Amino acid sequence: MKDKIEYYLPEVIEDVERRLHTVKQVLDWDSFSTKLKSELISSVWETSFSLLPNVIAPKIDNLPDLYMDDLPLELKTSKTTTTWRGGEFSKRESNYLLIAWDEVNGFFKWFVCFTYLTEDDWKSSTSNNYYATTIDIGDVLKLPTTKIFLGTTEKKRIKEHIVF
């Protein structure tokens, strides 16, 4: 699966950026919240991957985001330099493609890595007011299954940070 993702990633990114360019032309992109932009970006990545051979995007919440050669693949997309978030009850043990994005002068920058995560890899919130689980890039880098496809990381003072 890692090899297939790596092979097709340039093609997928090209399609993602073409689709997002169209979205930005039609909708008032700058008025959207970062959360909504991330959700739209995630959906576009799913759609672009689903055009590849032997990839299916079921678009059903109780199923993985993608099946690649019949293997499940979850996508997590966030405008982040350190952390991805998810709902407390939505974590699946699965292969994950973690995608971080930034937008500079209207152009997207991407960080993309692959890893296998278990439910225990996600940290539950300790706040009574916030439900999300999180996973930091520093913890992802410690996993033997992690492979960075695009971007890099660097340690700043305490934590690892994504570099686009």
C-alpha cells in the first residue's frame, strides 16, 4: 500500500489542487472556517484517490475513508504543524494517511505521511469541554510503520513540527 500511495501521490496532488482551484473560483473560500476548509480538502483527497485503480471511497461514516486494493485506509486532514484531531469514538485501528496543509498566497503546501495507528495511539482529551482525541507528529514519527511522502519535520524547543 505504501508503494502504491508513493507512486500515485504526484498524480493525486495534481488532481486535488485542480479540484480545489475550481472550488475556490466558485465559492467564497476565504469566508470558510479552517475546520470547513479541512473537511472539504479531505473530501477532495478522497475523491482524487478514488480515481486510482483498485481504490474505492465508500463515503459512509461507519466504513473506512478508502479501500486500496481491498485494504482500509483512513485519511486525516488538518491545517496543522503538530497535531491531528478526531472524535473520541471515530478512531479505527487502520492504515492512515495523515495530511497537513497550509495555504500561502493562494497556493497549497502539503505534508503527507503514512502510518498504522491503533486506538491506543490516540490521546483522549483531558478537558471536560473538549471531546477530540489527538495524535502528535512526534508520536507518529516513533511508530515503525511511519513513512513521510512529502514534507519534513524539525524539532523546535520541545515538540516536533511539520515543515512544508
